[in-house]
Amino acid sequence: MSFSASGRSRIDSFIAMDVMAAAVAEERAGRDIAHLEVGQPAAPAPVRAREAAIHALNGDNPIGYTEALGIRPLRERIAEMYETVHGVAVSADRIIVTTGSSGAFLLSFLSVLEQGERLALADPGYPSYRNILRSINVDPVALSGTLDCGYQPTPALLAQARESGPVKALLAASPANPTGTMLLRADMQALIDDCAHHGTTFISDEIYDRLTYGKKHVSALALSDDAIVINSFSKYYCMTGWRIGWMVVPEAMIRTVERLAQNHFICPPHISQIAALAAMECEEELSAHLDVYAANRALLQDALPKLGFADFAPADGAFYLYGDVSRLTNDSREFAARMLREAGVAAVPGLDFDPERGHRTMRFSFAGSPETVEKAVERLDKWLK
């Protein structure tokens, strides 16, 4: 039987996942690979989260469907976290548990955008944003920022985007992937005010909000009740494979998102919700990981410029360094393939995040163990010399 792919499915691959697949193939062939390609913490889910999952699996109550919006205790606990961590009062009714942050992005886009409408987002930026948008026939509009503004969106860049047509929504990430840069309070407020003035929905990706180095993260919830905020248990809580996240939406949007969630996902994974609720009581264990990330970050910030990588974005949050590699290559994808093949180090070419300018840049993740990062630096030093 012949197969003809739909137009919606003809999207770019997620290159970071392609690099990871290639690295795993190398490992299956017997090679040792230093993984700096994906934003996956080296630590497992917290002990209490794993114990809660085991207890639930061994219990008498079935692991089954839950409410489409998520179990109430988890939604209430997330609301409590916003109060204690961010100083923001949020009703648990506005919190919707999702199948990872990816599910939250899809639900947000489907709720807000019609086919053919436009959403503005920063380049460089997380590639799945634009690929999800294209798969539902929404047009991503690149805001090509510069190092001077931390590659973040600005009202001036939004104004330029509007010259070619209306912008229905803006997606901003702080801290951002791949750059690690953050929006300061005044900068985020300026974007929110601009969006309010032009009738543009403001969507805030805050999945790295608890992973910062020196600067304090500001949630859009502290500045607006109209923003859509997306978060995840993958990063701070070290639960990537559990596929559990959440979103906070304006009150008027709750039922719209609920109907979409019921039909697209039925509900988030029950076992993952149980584990996530327990993970939120593991602050001492989780906060200790920040010291590891900070040490890894310092090591790469010192080593990579000496090896020829330059002009790194200020990694004030998340666990990535994003920098220029034009001293070494003008083809970051080919360079990344050679780095994996010849040096045994996996990292992601900038083309994944910035299709226009990414041939000159690369992203390095420092979410792994100190041993992995040290090994990668040693191998790169030997390879490049």
C-alpha cells in the first residue's frame, strides 16, 4: 500500500532527538558517548515520587482514568507552590494538569488560534513550538533577536512582525531554551502591556522557572491574569519520562481547554500524577541538584571559549549554553555529526533552534553528571587540538 503524508505532517524533525538517536546507536555499537545534547537531568525522579508510584501500583485502587483536568490534590498543591515560591495567589481551578508541557502547548494553541493565524516567537527558540504550530496549520512568525537582548522578544520586534499582518499570540520563554536567558520584570511587563494593547494572547513558557543562577525568575502570573503559563515536572523535578506538566489559564478559558483535553488525551497519566504530587514534597533533594548544574555551567563557561566556541548567551537559567561556532565551522549540523563520530561528544546544532542563523551556533546541555561534562571537555580539547 502506498503512503502519502499529509501536508500537516511535513514538519521538520526535532534535531536534538535525532542527535540523541545517533548517540544511542553509537553506544549500541560499543562506544562511550558524553551526552550534552538533551535537556534531561542525570538524576532520577525524587525518591518519594518513585515510592509513591510503587505503592500505587501495588495497591488495591486501579491506575485508571482521572478527571481530564487532573486530580484535584495535585492541582491544589501546584496552586500552593505558586503562593510559597512565587508569591502569587492562583486558584486551583485555573490549573490544568497535562501530558507533559508538550500537551499544554498543543492545548494552548488549539484554544487560541484559528488556522492561518499567526503566533510570534523568538528565534532561536525551542523547535517544537513552530513544528506543533505548523502541524495545526498555524503560522509561526520568527522574532530574530540578538545577543544584546538575550535573544528574547521585544515590543520593537513585535511591531516589525505586525507590519506583515496581525499577530494573534506571542510565546515567550523565560528562562529560555536554548539560550538560558531570562526576561526581567520590566521587560516581561512591557511585552504583556504590548500584547494587551493589540489584543494579542501572551503565552509564557516557564518550565525552567526553578532553575536559575543569580537572577530571580518572574512569572507572568505575577503581572497578568490574562496570560497562559505553561510548566512541567520534567526539568526541576527530574521527571522527563513521566510526561507530566501543567498549564495555568484565565478563568474564561478553563472549559475550552477541558473539552480539548478530554478528546485529545482523555486525561494525564494517572501514575505520573501520583508521583508528581509526591515529588513536590522533595525540596531538599531537588534543590541540591542546582549546585550540580551550577558547577557544570561554570566548567563549560570556562572551557568552551578556550576551545574556540564564542559569544555565549548569558545562561541565567535552564541548563544550556548557546554560542557561536563560526571560528570552527559554518555548518553546525555537519560539525555536530563529526563531533559525535570522532570525539564521542553529542551536542545539538543551532539549526534546530534557528533555521536561518543556526548554521553558526550550537547548544550544549549541562544537565548531566559532572563526570559527563568533564569527560566531554577533555574529549573536545583533544579533538579540536
